Amino acid sequence: MTRRLILSYLALALLVLLGLEIPLGYLYARGEESRFSQSVERDASMLAEVAEENIEKGNLTALPELAREYAEDNTGARVVIVDRTGQVLTDSAGTTVTGTTLAGEPDIAAALRNQTTVATRTGTDGTDVLAATMPGSSGTTIRGALRVTYPMTMVTDRETRIWTALALVGACILAAVALVAFTLARWITRPLRTLERATTQLAAGRLDDPPDAGSGPPELRRLAAAFTHTATRLQHLLQAQHGFASEASHQLKTPLTSLRLRLENLEPYLNPRAHPSLEETIGEVERLSRMVHGLLALARLENTATTPDPVDADAVLAERAAMWEPLAAEQYVTITVTGPAAGRVWAIPGALEQIIDNLVANALRDSPPGTTITLARTPGADLHVIDQGPGMPESDRERAFDRFWRASDSHHDGTGLGLPIVRHLVHASGGEITLHAAPGGGLDAHVRLRPAGRERRFQATADTYY
């Protein structure tokens, strides 16, 4: 933004300078040319009167001195005087021999007809010169003509100097505008930079450096103050929410454990017909206890912002498959690991183990005896946990990651927190998780993680749930 502001100021200043300096330079150049032409024409007219006088008196020897003195006093000037027939009487430059006829040249011919000519022409050296040709006459009597020439470089040099001066002035003005624009842009964008930094910190779960509300335009100062107030209030609310979830979950564990023990101790004193109801009650208490443990785990995850590290996905898969094999064997379910090596992936510490454990636990709970749970690896660090259970309708798959949600036809005692925890861990590791129907029936939990070594290390923050 600073660069864009500076460029906009410079563009505006440049437009104003061009609108002022170009007409000024053009007018100055035209004025210089006009003054130069008038000066040469005036000098030529006076010299023609003096020359005509000397020709009338027959004093032709004075003409070379007249021409030479003028040429010496005016650097670059050249004077040519001819008689009434167009023959050269003198040439200050000495390049035209006396007696040479110039009556055929347009300006000399016009002067011998008592006409004045002032025009730019090409000199003998190929450069542009201004030539003023005047008749030497008394009334209608023509006694000769005089031509005065000046190189146009005398004018173009002055024009170049003025254009150079205007360019230098413009450059100085642009430099001053750039300095002022840079200072002004920094003053305007300073609150925005601090606001951006504070926003990034707030997204990471903290606000260590509030935005600067003491500098910049009044509107931005008010915005920074409003953001600080809102961020502070939001932090307090989030901390209160997380604190409540954590404390409530922690405080509920002990009473639930005590309640379960008391219910179990009641069994000897109850009528045998009440035992089924007691067992159902104990089962509900156990489910509530697992739910509390899940809430506590989520609360801890949401309060933790950590950086993913490279993890050996193949080693973790092999370790977790070996850990779950004995339990799966008790239910006559096989666990296999397939696919090419996945290599190292980005994951927050301990997240990949929990992700696999939760997905395998869900798959094992829904897998009938004699089926297989496949931990499949595919290119690109994608992991699949595929079971051969009853599967899940598409509408249920879309809601499976909602907290406490359980399918209407579910026959197990899950808490509805396993998949939300998995999604939280996957997102915190910078990946994605989706559920699909497995070929031939069952459910395919597809986890996409970032391969380590193919991109720069990044910072990920646990998502916040409300």
C-alpha cells in the first residue's frame, strides 16, 4: 500500500509538472526564436543602410571593414554584400570570391527587387542558419543588397539549457514529492501494519502486541482502538469458554467415577429383575464419562497452538496397526497396511497417532467378524482407513464431524466426539479429512496431509469451535 500511495502521489505531481513545464518550455523556445529573428533582422537593416550609403558614395573599400567588424563583434555571424547586379562586393567569411554573381539565389533576387527576406536555411557546412537579406535602397533606387546569417545553434543551445533547467527543477520537485509522499504514506499505513500484525496474532490465539492507536489518521486510530477493544473482549470470552469446558470436564470426572462405583455396589442389594436396568444405567454413566474425557481432550486441543513437524507416516502406521491387531483379532477382524511408502508428512506432535487410533476404533466398532480393515497409503501422503462395515449414507457422512452427532440407526455407544477430534487434529496439521463410500460397501476415511520436504515449514493453529 505504501508503494501504491507513493506512486499515486508521484503520478499526480508528474502530471502537474508536465502540464506546466511543457507549455512553459515551448513558449520560451518560441520567444527565443522570435527575439533572435528580430535582432538579426534589425542588425541587417542597419548594416544595409550603411552599405547603401557607401555604395552611393562609391566608397566600396569601406564595405569589407564594415562586414568584418560586425562578424568579429557577433560570434558566428557572416555578412555578404552585393551590388545592384548581384555581384559580391565583400564576404566576411572570405568563402565567396568578389565578383561572384548571387543574383540567382532567391533571397538576393528578392532583395534586389526591394523585398526583405528572413528565413531559416541550410548553411554551407550543412547546419541550419537564420538568414536576413535586406535591400540597400533609397526610396525605389536599389544600389545593392546585404545578407546577414547566424547559426541556429545559438538559439538551440539556449533552448536546450532551458529544457535542461526545467527537467532539473521537475526532478527536484518529484524528489521532494517522493520524500513527502513516503513520509505521508508511512504515517497513513503504520496503523494498518500494526493492525495486520495484531490480526495475525489474534488468529494464532493471542494478542501480545495491540495495534498502534496513537498515530496515523483519526479514522485509522479509531479503527485500531475499536479492534483492540473487540479483540480483548473476544479473547476474554474465548478464555472463559475454554476454561469452563476444561474445568467442567475435569470436575465431572470424579463424581462420575464415584457414581459408577456406587451403582456397582448396589448390585447385591437389588432384585435380580432390576439388574438389566442397573447395567443399562452403568453403561450410560460410562458413556457420559467417555464424553467428558472427549470434551476435556477437545478443550485442551483448542487451547493449544503448535507447529507441525515432519513425522514418519510409515512408522506410525506400522506401530498403530501392530497395537490394534490383538483387539481386532478378538473380534475376528484383520488389519492390513497397503500401498507404497508415504514417507514423512507434516503433523503436530502426537496427532497422527490419535488420528489413526480414532479412525481404526470407529472402523473396528462397525466391522463384522471375518472382515478386513485396510490402512491404505496412496501417492501424495494420502492415507485411507477402509472398513467393510455397513457404511454410512451421504447425508450422514456430511454431518459425521459435528459434535455429539450420532446416526439415527447407530447401535453402538459412541459419544459423537471421535470424528470431531480427528478433524481438529487433521486441520491443525494443515490437512483435510473426508468420508466416502468404500468400494463394495463400508466407509473410507480419507486423510490428506502435506508431504514434508516438498514445501516450506508452516505455522498452523488449532481451529476454534463455538
